[in-house]
Amino acid sequence: MNETIEHALSPQDCLVMLMIAVSVSDQTVRTSELIKIENQVNTLPIFGTFDIDRLPQLANTVYDLFAEEDGLDALFGLVRDNMPEKLNETAYALCCDVAAADGTIRVGELRLLEEIRDELDIDRLHAGAIERGARARHMTI
């Protein structure tokens, strides 16, 4: 079993794993999505104490989970067990930003965002505002 799963994850680990999950949800990890994840980890206050060297390990954990039949449920279980509810909207906002990073939100990303929204119990009105903000931040001319 992956070492990350055997040890408690930090709330930041959970946020990163959700962002990575959105990136891989459409079967293609795009450079713009990886850059978005790295930029968010490097600049947002929530990641102030996060060890960026954990990114590859967390990515491998997500890949391993997605290779399993119930991997998404397992990921959500890890998030439930290791991330406080007060970060649910933060997690959804970060995931929306990753999905929007390349200018196109694909079907796999939309489906996963919907599942994340449901799993994290994000109110539909709040989710709409978060989604609109992500769209506005990633608009091009």
C-alpha cells in the first residue's frame, strides 16, 4: 500500500490530492493544470507550511487510487478523515481553478467537480459563485 495512505494526511495534502484528481480526471494532465497546482501551492496562505516536495508522492497516491475500482470513494474517504469541513469551499475553489486553467473544462472534469461538490456538501448557490469566479479568473481575450 502507498506510504501516504498509511500515514495521516494533512489538510493541505487533501487539497493537493483533490486538485491532482481534477487534473487527471479527463485522462490527460495538462501543463497549465500542473502550473496552476504548483502556483497555488507556492502562493496561497493555506499552503504556507506545506512541503512542496510531497507533490510527487501525493500525485502517485492519486494515480494509484484512480487505478482501483473504488478509488474515488477511497480518495473522498481520505479527505473526510483528514480535512476539516471549514476547508470544503476552499477545496472546491482550488479544484475549479485547476479545471479552468487550460481554458476548457472537459466532461471528465465537470463530472468530478460535480462529485466533489456533492461530497463536500457545497451549497449550489455557493458553488455557482465559486465556479463563476474561476471562470472570470481564467478568461482570455
